[in-house]
Amino acid sequence: MQSRTPQGAEPGPTRAETDPRLSAVLASAVAGARRRAMRDGDRQIDTAHLLHSLMEADPDVRATLDDGEQVVRLFGYLVQRSIGYGLQWQGTVEDSGAMPLLRPGHPGAGKEAGWSPSAAAAMEAAVERAERRGGRHAVGIDLLAALVADADCRAVEVLRRAGADEQVIVRRIEEDPYAGTSVDPYAETSAD
């Protein structure tokens, strides 16, 4: 399949991709979401782009979602986004109300250029969650928790269409957010 992004049009890393508050895996997922949005011809990275790239980049997120069958269904819906399902979103701004939508010219409008308000809010919530748990870096589980907390975002719509229950995902994260994962919250803070 040929890319819709003109050769040489992809800019260098964004501020979010080089944010020291993000783990390497999460920064990789953000970079993947940006590439996916550009390739799909979308104006902004939205929460479905983040979910798709997060699932590809982070095995801990895949393990938290389900035993495998649900992950396959989720990937199926996310892949279909560019060939039919999800085209209703193309050219629209995802705004679940998680963050105020700023008009061009507003002093804060350029702060998160290229991000839907919902995706920008999810990234900030992931960083805040990492800080609350005492981590130096937000990890994929932090972003997954932020995505499922916004019941009106596109990522949750995709989860629901694939048969996932965001409340079950939240319970799994809250019960033991790092069980069976590569994250050791104590190792993160001991190097400070």
C-alpha cells in the first residue's frame, strides 16, 4: 500500500516525542501515532491513533487489555479505520470535552498543535498519573488509563466496538497496574 504522505513531508520529532517525562516505549508510541495520522491524511493525532500505536509498541498494554482474542479484534477495528470505519472522523476534530477547544489566534492554541483536544488531555493525564505513582516517566499503562477514563473519546469508541469494556480495563489497571509487566515502579525512582 502506498503512503498518502508526500515523500520528505514528515517533520522531525515533535516536542511530545522528546518529552523526558515519557518512557522510551511511550515516546515510540507517540511517534507512531503521529506517523499514522499523517499517513491516514488526518489533521490531528487523536486518541484512536494513540491507542493503535500504544498497542503495537507496548506488550504490557496488550496484556492488560485481554488474553489475545480481544487484542486481535481491536487491531482489526483500528486497521479498518483507514479503509472505511473511521472515515467519518477524517477532517473532524476529536473533542470529547476533556480539554477546551481553542480557536486559532487564542494565546494557547498553538501549544498542542497537531493534537486533538482529547489526545492532548490524555497525554497530560498520563504524565500526571506517573507523577502520582512516583515514576519519573509515564508508561503505556499510564496512557491506557488516561484513554479509558475519557468515556467519550474515539479510543473508547473503538474499544467498545471490539467488545472491550473500559470499566473492566480500569479495574485491571487499578487492582495491580504493573502485574506481569516490565515496569518496576521502585527502579524508576531509585535512580533519581
